[in-house]
Amino acid sequence: MLSYFHTFTPAMDRLPSTVSAGGVTFFANQKDGFFYGRPGYNGNLMSAQADLFTKHQEGDLRARFLCTPSCNATVVAVQCNKDGQETFIPYRTTARSPCVGSSQERLKLLEEGTRSLRELRRDGSCCSGGVVSCCCCPCNTIACFTSQ
């Protein structure tokens, strides 16, 4: 599955001939696969072929859109509202109890999903004390350096 995410293909045939972004209209040039735009340009596709594609000026913009081909994939995540927007956070397993309700389970999943990788690595170090900790010292040292 990961090999698909490294294989980008041009998206020219999937997009319309004009695309607007940031107040600038970009026009597709089918010959080279790029979209061309100029801030303040109010022409149509026909005039863009004469002006934007051949007479480049300082401040002109050129963009190419790539996409990964569609494929079967399984993504495991928890849907949540973060900073006022619907998004996903990583699904991480949590300890479950038969006495815990579904709303409390969801809160635990949200809490676990928002933890940073540094926190996860810290909790993943093997022994944290006692006589056995001397055996885990090299492992914990490596975990400490890689989490910084």
C-alpha cells in the first residue's frame, strides 16, 4: 500500500481547464502539463494561451498538480473536532473495562490520539526503576535520545 503513496501521476486530466486559488485564476496548458496564473489577470483561456503561456512576466505563477492513483487502503483513525474543524487523529489502543461507558471509551481514545510521539516513546521505555532497570539502561538511553 505504501508504494502507492510514492507514485504520483499528473492530475491534469482530472481537473477543469481553469482553477482558482488565493484570488488568482490558473489556466491549464495541455502541452506542458502546468497551470499558469498572473495576479490581476482577467483574461479567458484563449487570451491566456497567447499571453500567459508564451509571454512570461515577473510575478507569474506556474503550478503542477499531482495525485496518487486510487487504490484499496485501510486507514484506522478516530474522528474528532479539533480547533473548530472536523479531522482525524491516530487510533491508539487503550485499556478497556467492562464498567466503562462508550462516551468514556471515546474520551480515552481522543486523549490517547492527541498524545505526542515524544510522550508515547517516554511511556514505551522498558523498566523505570528497581534492580532490573540496569538491564534496560541501554534501551532507555536510546529511547531518550531518539525522542528529542
